Amino acid sequence: MTENGTHRLHEMAARDEIYQLVCTYMRGQDRLDPEIHRSVFWDDAYCSYGIYEGGPNGFVEFAQGALKDHLSNHHMIGQVQIEVEGTEAFGEVYYQAFHRIRDEDGTEHDLFVCGRYVDRYEQRDGVWKIAYRSELVDWVRDDPATDSWLKDSGMLPGARKPDDPLYNRQAMYKKP
């Protein structure tokens, strides 16, 4: 293989591994799984969210605490641009975050927070993780909940760890 081909394979593998970090981060948030959430950061990573500035342990504790009172959360990843420079990479990750919240009077609302993560990743001993993450919020919307039909629909609702079907792999072997 040529040197250029080897370089391209390294970049493709790096982008894939980093994209998996992004997905794992979102899973950890949505399922309220702090171990998974924390696993994407280097121990000396810096997290800059405006409302939280500091290391990954404190951030995961802060985020998990903020999300636990929500009725549900759902994060979607949009376009992901990753620039690999050897064992370092820089990324811009678009996201849309849905949060079902309940006011003090019991009224349910849908809070949408949309923006971008601007990241720096490092590869150490062959492993990619987040070394720096900042969250930029581009827009927010707060609407009354209007999907009461879901409660009686018979559809399977998502849940948090350990109740979400994601954590029950045995159920994935059912036969008709």
C-alpha cells in the first residue's frame, strides 16, 4: 500500500472511532448511564459548557444529575466534521436534544436544545477519546407536550438504564 493509502486508512479509522465516541456519549446521556457517559473522556479532559466548566468526572455528575429529573431525553446527531492531524483531531458535531420536562404544577413540556459540540480528540496508546469538549447552543424551543396518545398506543417507550430494552439482549432472541 502506498504512503498516501496508509494515511487515508488511518484517517478513516480515526473518524470512525471518534464518531463512535460521539454516539456513546449520547447513549450515556439518554440512558442515564454514567459509566458509559464518562468512558469517552480522557481523565485530564476539559469540559466547557458555560453552565459547567471543569473535568469529566464533575461534568458527568452534573449532566446525569440535570437529566435525571426529566421524564425522557433523546439526542440526535447531525453532521459530524472531523479533521484528523496525526494523533490529534478536531471536530464539530451538530446535535438536537429533546427533553420531556414537568413543571412544578405537573404540566409536561418538550424542551428542544440544538447546537454543536466543538471538540479536540487525542489518540493515546491507540485509543481515541475526547480531550476537550465545548457545547455551543444555537437555538432552544419550549413547547407544551402534545403526544398523550403515546401512553395508550401500545408502542414500547424508551427508558433509562437498566429498564431500557437496550440492556436486555436476551429479549432480542425472541422468535415468532
